[in-house]
Amino acid sequence: MDETFGGEVKVTRRQRWLNQAPLGPAAKRLINTRVGDLSSLPASGVAERKVHHAEVRWYQRQDLWAWLYGMVFIGGLIGAIFGLGTYRGWYAPSGYAYNDTNTTRERFLPEPFAPEEGVKGRYGRDASARWYFWKLRPELVTSWTRLFVWTCYTVHQLLAWWLMYLAQVNKQARKGKKYSPIMSKYNWAAVAVHTFFHLLHLAQTHLTYDATAQDVTIGSSQGSVIVALLVVLVVEFRDRGVFFGWPSAGSTGKAGKAVRSWLNESVHLVRKYHGYVIMWAAVYTFWYHPMENTLGHVLGFFHTWILMLQGSLLYTDLHLNRYWRFLLEVWVTLHGGLVAYQTGGPAQMGTKLWPMFTFGFVGLIVLTQLFGLPFWKHLPAWTRVFPSLVYLAVTLYMYSWLPDEYGRPWTRLWEPVVIPANQYGFALYICGLVTFGLYVERKLTNGSTKNILSNFGRAAYVCGFLCMYLIKIIISWAFQYFDIHIPGTAMMIVHESIFIVFAVAAAFFVRRVVEANTQKAHAEPKEKHEIPGMVIPDTYGSIPVSLENGKVKESVLT
């Protein structure tokens, strides 16, 4: 079966295998008869014999229906959050609205705008930034309210990881195309699990209210989401580079080739196991916040839901959709900017953070994220600078009148640089740690690629993986319990740097388990009539062939 392109013949993998196989003419003729004549079929036969998912109509696509369900579900859930909250008289957009309703005063403590010396979490530098407003007053907190929400989080997290693991090892154990519009049972199960826990979280909010914010820092929630975005930045590097689509796979310059060569191995590992980190960040952040009826909360829940939905669409065509992935990555721009504005109080000038979040994340879009969209491949490279020029003009205009705390304009122009610098720097940090981890792994295994684990070894690696994430949560708890006085933004960065180390270590643990389950020895035939170590490429199975003195034994076929 050959493919022709402009008159040039391209031999398929199956034909190459047959030409090189240690078989006599009779065996090759037999295989041609059973599989199809590999030399006489027309070029169009390739398309006809390929997996036919490209012919699936849009209404037959299971992944598309699952995605549509996800959008309808989260829309209905947001409506329920606002409806139930309004019914109960909740109105708490920020600490500045503390005195607007009785329900807010009954449920929460006021924000510590004025430090309360000696009161844990409510004094010291930047106490209001370290204090999470939407958590119950201490006298309303019980062991039951804490235990219930942590149990919900733990079960949700473990189920999400387990289904992702099962989907990965089952997909890698099978031959053929990795992505398709068909949902596996693991995909459907993941959608069902996330749906159930969203409904449970809504019920839990109105029963016991508190999420995990009583026990871990706000910096851990913010930091976990940023780590997820950093991982995405590394994952997307292969297709869109760093700046304006550079360095691309077609880069001919020495610098571009050197960057891609150095990052190739680390990017490959992150791409393969990124789902576990992102799923942790989504579920952890989801259970950090109660389902309060504020715009900031529902935009955040929308973000965590679409990240979980993306994880549920693992190995489907929609999982690869560029525009969908772009939305997943840039939603933080809207959410982050709006939350900073919502919690900034009546005086939105001065030292308020909404310009830094808004213009910082938009800077990432125009420098990097935008160029993963397909249409840029059809435009000249020089056009990629135009979004940045528009962004620069708008930013300069805004900061020409946005004052600092003393009323001076222009002095805050450093703000839009902070978030891009943080993202690029920490993405490089991730790649450096992965590269170091791969070096250590090669030294410990003497470069061996064999990864056969006993049941005990497999259990040990699973425990190692879980311990890495447990340590991250314990560190977050310790920061909260001992009331470490680190300002809000700095606290987030500290959590990022710690989380990344343990997330990278966890990736190596899960890698050993996944590869041990999918690695197969090909030295021995599965059945006595198969050719040892031989599987015909691009076929759904093997041809029953037995060799006797180099000749085909016909009796096998009858």
C-alpha cells in the first residue's frame, strides 16, 4: 500500500516491514493475501484503510457532546450558586462590604485592615492579603466541618488521579492512533466524578460552609494554579516556542536550535505527565474556596471546571483543540484581573493590584500564548509583532494616569513585567529541575531503559508520588498554622518554588509506575505460531504464520 505525493511514491511502514522481514517469498505472498496486496493497491487505498474517525460527523463525536455537556453543566451550576446564595441573603463580594448584610457579619470576621496585635493571622505585615475573608468565624468551626471538607477533597483528588492513570496505561498498551473523537469508559467516568463532586461541594457549602481555607494558606491556592499555568507553558513550547512563535521546529538559527535541543528531553517528560500536576492544582483550588455567590468565585469555579473537563477529555480529539486550549490558559487573565478589582475596595487607584494582574497576563498572551493558534501559520512572521504594539500603546496610556500611593503617574510601569518574568523564569526552573532529575535517574539506573517493577516496587512508587503532594499540603498547613508573616504576593511565589520541586519529583515517581505497566517484552511469541518479536505495522493484529525450514506451514491456516 503506497502513498503518492506529486508522483513521488512513499512506502508505508507496513511495506517497509515486509520488505525487511526475514521471510521467504511464500510467507510474504501469504501475508499480502491475508492483509491485502501491499504493492498493487492504488494510492487512495491508504485513506480508505486508515482509522475512519475523520469521517465522523460532528453530531457523532462523543468528545464534542461531553464538552457541550460540560459547558451546560457549569452554566447551570453557576446559576445555582447565585440563586441559592441570593435566597439565603448572602452578599459578600469583599471585606469592604462587611457591614452591608447581617449574614456576612454572622458568618465571617472582618478583614484585618487594621492589624490586631497577637491575633493569629490578623497582624503583621500585609495581614489583610494573608487573610482569606470567606471562612467561618472561629467559634463556628468544628472538627466535623474540617474533617468533612478534607475527606471530600481527598476522595475527589484520588479518584481523579486514578482515572487519569488508568486511561494513560490502557491507551499506551494499545496500538494505533492515540487520539480519537470516541470517549473511553475512563473519560466518561471522569466526567461523572467531577460532576458529582461539584454538586457535593455546592451542598457542602450550604451545610458546613467552610472549605479547606481554614487550614492552608491563600498563597497555596494561588500558587497551585500558577504552577498549572507554568506546566502548560512548558507543554506548549514544542508547538509555539517562547516569544512570537520562536524558536519553532523549523528554526534554522543556532540559538533556536540550541534552545530546542536543550529543552527537548525535559519538555517531552512534562508533556507526557503534565495531567497529574494540573489535575492536582484544579482539585486543590476547587476545594479551597466555598461556593460563595460572588463574580470572582464563580469565574474561578468555571476555570477549575474547564481544567477538570480537559483532563476528562484525555486522548480525545477535543483535548488537542487549539482554541479550547487557548481558553484554558488565558482565562486567568479575566479571573485574576476581576478578583483583584473586586477585592480592591472603593479606592481602585494607588497601590491596588488589578492593573498588574490584568496587564501582566495580557503581556503573556501577546508575547507567547497567542501564537499557538493555527491561523498564525498562514500569516507572515512579521505580523506577529502587531498585537504587542497595540498592547504597548494601551499599557503606556493606562499607566500615564494610573497613580501610585502618592498620586504620581508613570511610576508603576514595572507592574506589567512582574507576571511574565515570573512565568518565564519559573518555566525555565521546571525544565532545569526535570533535566537534573533525568541526569540523576540515568546515573542511578546506569542508563538502563528496563523498568520492570514488582508489586511491592509499584506500591512504593505510588506511595512516593502521593507523598510528594502530601508534603506540599503539609507545608501549606504549616505556613498557616505557624502564621508565617510573608506578604501576599511573595507568599504565592514561595509556594510556587516549593510546589514545583515536589511536582517534578512526583512526575518521576508516576513515570516509573506508568512505564512499568505499559512496557512489554517482545522476545517471546504470544502464541506458538507467531513470529517472535514481529508485529506487522498498521494492522490490528498478527498473521498466524509458522515457519518450517524457511517455508510457510499452510496447516496453520486451516
